[in-house]
Amino acid sequence: MNLKSIIGLLIVLLGLGACNNFHPNDYRNSNLSDAQRAENLLSQLNLQEKISQMRIFHSGNRIHLNKEGELDVNDEAKEYIENGIAGIKNAGTAYEPKQGAILCNKLQKYIIEHNRFGIPAMFIIECYNGVEAKGNTHFSRPLTMASSFNTELVKQLWDALGREARIRGLHMCHSPEADLVRDPRFGRMTETFGEDPYLTSRMVVSAVKGVQGHNLGLKSTHIGAVTKHFAGYAQVQGGKNFASMQMSPRSFVDEILPPFKAAVKEAKTLGIMASHADINGVASHANRKLLTDTLKNYWGFDGYVVSDATDIERLHHFMKVAESFEAAAEMALKAGMDIDLYGNDGYALLENMVEDKPELLELIDDAVRRVLLTKFKLGLFDNPYVDVSLALQKTRTKETLDLALEVDLESIILLKNENRTLPMHPKAYKHIAVIGPNADKENITAIKNQLPEGVKVSYAKGCGISKPVRMPTLYSLEEDKPLIKEAVQLAKKADVVLLFVGGDHKTAKEAYFVSDEYGDRAELNPVGQQNLLLEELKKTGKKVVVILEHRRTLSIVDMAEKADAIIDCWDLSERGKEAIAKILFGEVNPSGKLTVTVPQSVGQLPAYYYQKHINYKKGYLFAKNQPLFPFGFGLSYTQFRYSNLSISDTIVGIGDSVQVSVDITNVGDVAGKEVCQIYLQDEYATVLQPIRALKGFEKVTLKPGETQTIKFNLTPDNMSFTGIDMQQKIEAGRFNVFVGGSSDTDQMLSYNLRE
């Protein structure tokens, strides 16, 4: 017997001795707690089996169904799972739901039958637009749905998403993102919920609770969330994927951590994924203060921490903080990293390392304990398979598709509406021109469905965005000139122009590490000839309504000046075309609000709203000092009046709450929804504070002439900040409260906080 086998046997014997009335099969006893079952199983695993529970691999082309419908697992995959495995990414996602469920069942059976203790695997997915698998409902992106400012609706969406994932045999999703996005050069911005800590916290809690079925559905109907990227990933310098992150410790605590803390303490997320980036020079995957001291010990997180793709080994060959792959594995393990995602030069090396460093065993046990506990929470030992007959019945149902449409309708933002161009009245037009690189046949069909018989709808592309090649390549002016000419000729014949522009999936995307693909941008102007197209169309004298569809904030100064109306759609669901048409023709009144600030230009960055007072003392030569559109902004087809702003007391003791109320009246002639927002400003503090910070919001529906009173409760937590000594505190002084329809509201009252 070699030394490794002896060590493994000793571990088992020590575990047996530590348990009173030990029974080897107690982990199969559903009457015991999840924690007891996990501990029982852990005590029986050998070292190889433990390390296998610390690894996830990608199914890729390793696992599929053959022509006869039988499971085909190649030799590489068999080697991965010979001692069990923590999980497999994207199992069966290339198949329709029923076939995907069949594959997952067969794969799970194979895994259970090929390890000593029958330990099932977690099957994991991404959820940027719903379940990223063939045949599932295609929902809007997180930043889009956050524009609804409707947390209950977002929770319903993630609940539906969780159900669709579980029914096809999946168990965990590497979502949602709790990152704040404050640099629109970053290509992954629509994966987030926006720039604000409070809004992001509320949306993340809704997403995690929804996808996990309030934790009640984890054992059968829902999946677990892996909240990411812990922490601060979207703050990378220059907005470039994989770049470093520099931020003051105080801003990190007050702005970046709250959404993650909410995911852990309020929503009970099952997993956390660490950030690609460093934090002021300390690699996140090697940051014990972050992963263990803060997350596990201080916040009480009992789930698992998973690396981002191969990031443990990147501590050596990319970040250069570990001098070998073995040193990288040790560094990550000691920091609190539990699972190695995709790595073959990370935790795979631990087996040989333990001979020389037996002190690593305790850390390995803690990691495996967390993984096993998660599997018990998911009910995988008692219910490892799914009913494949339900996969199609419960995927893309009418209710789910209607929910996707409802979220879209509440998320679309009206940015401009000069002379009440919108809504369009169907009987007012005989010929409508649909123009632009983002328009397609589905748009035309949806528009025609809103029109009476006989109205002509014509189409012209107008210009291109990016070419259909692997690397994003733009069309030249010479290539687009004929398209622009054709569009102008069409516009001259039409009564009105609907211009579909913005971006596409190639002009804002993740920049992958292992290829030469890019997704971040140095500029924010709409690419190609889109501004020129608008300019030429306006010369026809026809009204032009701009419909923006995009995955990053764009600097649309020209469009804001020249378009007669603008609706901002971001990245909608598969029913987004219908939603756009319903908004354009007034079947639904837009109610979305911006979750990010829209700058005048890239030179104005950073442009997020909750900066310090002193950032606005001076602007730039030959440029405005204000953003193009502020955070929280969004128009309606009606008008809302705010009145009777009042406060419970103007003198408040430290530790007490403050109640604020305001009346909102629909003074227009159509029903509408308004997002009432409350912002707080600590006028004087020993540490510079944001000029204002969102502390609450409520979306209300009002009929014409209807008034509703909205009440907010400002708690001591809302008034606290990290002081000079890096401790949370509340200081006496004057606080200003702003209430209105966006972050630039000037309706204000004040109260004094006294010792």
C-alpha cells in the first residue's frame, strides 16, 4: 500500500471514530439533516474521491447521444468522472428539452453507477437570456429586465427560468451577476443589473430567490444560483475583460459588496463564483480575506465557491502571483476556493501535493463538505433523475412566453418624444418605412399586426453593423452607400420612418481568454454609418422614430438631437418584436427607466450618477458637464405630478428610521406606470459621500386623474457608511431627501440627525 492510500485510509478511519453510532449508509438516510448526511459521506471518501468533488468540466464534444439515442461518453470524460465529479457544465444543452433531459438522466445514471458511493453530479448552465440551452424560453438580458424596476416581475421570470432548467435535468446556473457596471466600454455590461448598488441588490435578491424557488424548490422544481463575479469584476480598468481592478477599500465595501451580501444573507445563494480580476493587486482567486474571512466567516456563507474558467491555474501563468501550478492550487485552496472550473493544472495536482503537505487535507475536507452539502440541498441523492415526459410540456409554455412579453413591455424606455410623436395612431398612416440594420421580418409582422388592413409597410436595411464573420468587422462607407441611398428613396415615399439601430451581439460581448476575440470597445458611438443614415433620412423631412437595440450604453448625441422620438429596448426576449410594436402604437404605455447613466461621450467617463460632489466642480473644455440621460430616467405617454412631499420628523435620533411620503398624480389622459425613486444625500460627513444614492423605489399604476400616496422608510442602514477607520458608522448632521422620477429630481426636503 503506497503512502497516498495509507493517508486516505487514515482519513476514513479518523472520520469513523469521530462519529457516534456511525453507519456507512447514513448519507442515504433522508431523515437526517443535509449537513449530517454530507458529514457522513465525507468521512468515507478517499483523497482521489474528494478531489474529484472539487472539479467541474465542460461537456463540450465529450458527451452526447448517439444515433440510437444511447449515451456516448468519450475516454477523456470517463477519466474525469472515474471517481465521481462535482459537476459538468452544459450537459445536454445542444439538444431540445426532452432529448436534453434524456441525456442528463443517462449521464447521471452512468456517474452514479461508476463511483463507489453513487454520488450524483451537478449539471450546470449559464442563464444570460434565460436557460442557455436549445428550445428554452429566450428571456431578456438582466440589464434589460432591471429597467422594469419591478422586482416581483423579475422574480417571476427567474422562477420560470429555474423551473425550465430543472425539468431538463439541470441543477445550478452560473448566474446572476451581482457586479455593478459603470464603464460602458466593458462588453459584458448587459449581464449585470446596472450601475447602482441598491437596485442591483434588489434585483439580485429577486433573481436568486426566483431561480431557487425561495429555497423550497431546490430539491425538485428549481435550481441553485451561483452569484458572480466576487467581487468587482465589471470595474476592470479601461473596461477591458481580464484587466486589473483598482478601487479604494471604502468604495469596495460601500458599493461593490452590498449586492453580494444581499445574495448570501437574504437570498441564500447556493454558490459564489470568484472574479477573474484582482482587487488592488490581490488576485480574487487567492484572496483569503475576501473568500474566507468576509464571505464564509463574517457573512456565514455555507455554499461553495467556484473558480471562473481555469482561473486557479491562471494565478501562475497569467497573473504571475504563483511560481508554479502547484503553488497556484495551494494558494487558491488556502484562500477558500472550493471548486476548480475546467482546470487541469489546478486542483488536479492536489493528490500528489498532499504527500508533502498533509495540512492541506483539512482545507480539502472543508471544500468537499460544501460541495456535498449543496448536492444534498438539491435533493440529488434522493431524486437524481427527471421525468422526461414533462420536459416539453413545461418548457416555453404560453404562461412563460407571456411572462417574457410582460417583462419586455415594462422594460422598454421612452427617451425622447418630441411633439408627442408617439404613440403612433394606426389609422394616421398609409405607408410606414421600416429601416435599419436591426429590423427584420419579425419586426414587420409585429408592426402589421397593429395596423388596419391596407396600410403599407416597406423595408430597407439602410446600413450594416458588423459583418457575419468570426471577428467583429465593420462595413465601410463605400459598402453602405447604396443601402443608405435605397433607404432614403423609401423614406421619401413613406409617411413615417421607424429606424431600428444600435448594436449586435458581436459589438458588445465577452472577450474570451483562449482566443483572439474581443468584446470591449474604446468608443461608444454607434458603429458604422448609423448616424449618417439617420442624418440622411431626416433630410427627407419625414418623422423618424429611433428604436435602439443594443448590449452596451451608446453615446447617442446625434440621435437624441435629430430623432423625433427614441425608445430604448436594450436586449429583449424572443417576444421583443411584439413588445416594440405594442409600445410604438400605444397598446402599452412605456414605463422602463434607465439603470445606467448615458454619457455624452466616452471622454465623460466615469459617468455613473452616485459620484462625489467634487467630481462635478469642473467639466471639460468644449463639452457639457451633464450626462445625455441620467440614471432612472424614462418618459411616458402620460405625465406625472409629484406633490405633498413630507417627512415624519425633521429632527431624528441616530438609530431611528425616517418615514417619507409623496403623492403622485397622473395628470395626463392615458393610464400609465411610474417608478417613484427616493435618493439620500449625507450633506456633511467625515468621508466624502455620493452626491445622492438610491435608497428605494416603487412602481405604481395610475389611471388618468388618479393620485396615490407612496411611503418610504429610511432606516439607519440607509444612513450608514464606512468611516475613516473603515468601520460602519452613522454620523449626526443634515440629510437631504430627493424624490421623483429619476436621479436628477430637484424635489427635496431635509432632516437633521442628532446624537
